Amino acid sequence: MSDKIRMDSHKLIFHPERVAAWKRGENIYPIELEIGLTNACNHRCIFCAVDYTGYQPTMLDAGVLKKNIAEFAQKGVKSIIYAGEGEPLLNKNAVDIINTTKKNDIDVAMSTNGVLLTPEISRECLASLTWIRFSTAAITDSIYEKIHQCRKGDLSIVLRNMEEAVRVKKDQGASTTIGVQLLLLPDNKEEVVKMAKELKRIGVDYFTVKPFSQHPQSGNILQVDYQEMLGVEKELKEIATEDYKIYFRAHSMQKLVCRREYDQCLALPFMVYIDAKGNLWPCIVFMGKEELSYGNLYQESFQEIWEGNRRKKLIEYFSKMDLETNCRELCRLDEMNKYLTELKNPGDHVNFI
């Protein structure tokens, strides 16, 4: 497996036509959507960014979403990540939605805690997924249960489902990338190396270790000093192989102590977040602030929302917003914003290639 995942970077360089249209000032449609299939979750992780939403048992209506998936494809959406506020597999229509998305020629991915990813579900939809990522914070029961705030025995279920997903991938000859993500915290810093070795045995494709980033609206407030944890990267490099990648996101950890290199979020048009109630948000950071929603799929079509006056006014509002006081410390759009800022403000010597 090559390093085309670009875990700590961005992939706008592979979409030059969309970027060029944006640079010309056109109202481009997003390349990627993240969609929350439900607000409910079977865990209460101490690092959850959207705890403030209250884990309501809201399910995004499959009929409404499937109707819009066809329109997403027509408008040039290339990928959809099913993750969001809750555990996507709690939505009983998740498998059908995943397969429908793939049938519409949109690449599909899912982030899950893995408890509900039974072998049956893996057999039904794994081949439709470009990637699936397990959110797993420890490899020891007591630490896992402390961080995930879950039922006893859930870790064993997750590891078994992980092994079965690897087996299904091999049996079906699927190209799905199976990954595991650990959010590095003081509680699990001694787990990382042990976990890396166990995941290698299980046969997943990659293991990524990322830092905690404070969500402005979250009630979960954690203080973490990552400078003292950077030494574990060397041990992890010795475990990784060509077929088993390990991404220790030291670059992201170091960015936590730096200010942004730009003062405007230029990347907003390239991605959008859709919550379990059908609301479109420019970014998950603003979810719940009704005045900042682009619109709702239960009330308008995707095209009507994207080309409507409400979104135009909000884009203007966001162009003047103070990023340091309103945005998350580590934003998914950060690397894209650096790239787009440079494109928009080239130096005098750019023609000397």
C-alpha cells in the first residue's frame, strides 16, 4: 500500500479543474460531504467533540438521503464520509445507504467505533467502502472502557469485528482500506506501541495516532501536552511495514502551538457537513447554531440550498470571521487553506518554475 492517503496533508492537487473554477470565482459544488446518519451513539467518549448535541436518537431519513445522493453525483460530489455526530451503524438503513452511494459512482467511507460492524454487515457493504476507519482509543479493557465510556466487553467485540472485516476483505477480494485511529491522550499514551503490534497481527492496513483538538462548543475539555509524547514515533516506525502503515501525526501535534498562516477560510466550498436532521453546515464546528446553517434537505433540494441567497450571505459572513476565536485548533481544512491562500496570493517569481 502506497502513501497516497496523505494523512497530514490534502488532496486538492488531484482536483485541478474544481480548484481552477473556484479561482475564477465560480460557485463550485463540494468535492466531499461528511454525513451524520444519526445523532445517537452507543459510546460516550471523553473526547467526543459533539457531546453538546445531546446524543438524540435522530435518524436521517433514508428516502430523503437516497434521493439527494443522485443529485450529489450530478453536481460533482466525489466522496461521502458517513461519520458525524453519532455511530452511523445505529441507523438501520446504513448498509443500504452505503451501497446506494457507491452505485451512484460516489466514493464512500465510514468512521465507526466498530461495535456494530458484525461480520454480516461487513459482508453486505465492505466492498462498497473505499475505506473504513475504526475509532479505538486503547487495547486494554479498563483503559478502553474509561475513555469510551461504554459497556464492559466492547473492546473484545470491536477487535473481533476488526478481524472479521479483514477476513471479509480477503475473501471478497475487496480493495477497501481498513484503518484504526487512536486519539492520543494522557490515559492511553502507554497503549500506543502495544496497540500498534496487535493491529499489525490482526492485519489492518494502517494505524494512525492523532492529537485531541478542542471543539469550541464541546463540554469535554482536555489539557494535553503533546511535546512530551513525540518520542513514541520512533518506536512505531520500527513496527510499520510496506503493507502496514503507521501515521503518527506529529505535524498536527506541533501545529497546536502555532497560529494559522492565513486569516480567511477559503476551503469552505470544497466540503460540507450534513447532520442527522438534514441540515447543511459549512463546518461541523458550527453545527447547532441555526443562523449558520445553509439550509435543510427536508425543506429544499441540494441545488436550491447551494445556489440560494442564504448560503451566499453566509459565505460572505465567513469570509470576514475571526478564525482564531471561532474555529477549532486543528481544522480539517487547515492544509487546504494554506494551499488555497498561496494560490490566491502568489509571489512575484511564480513563473520561474
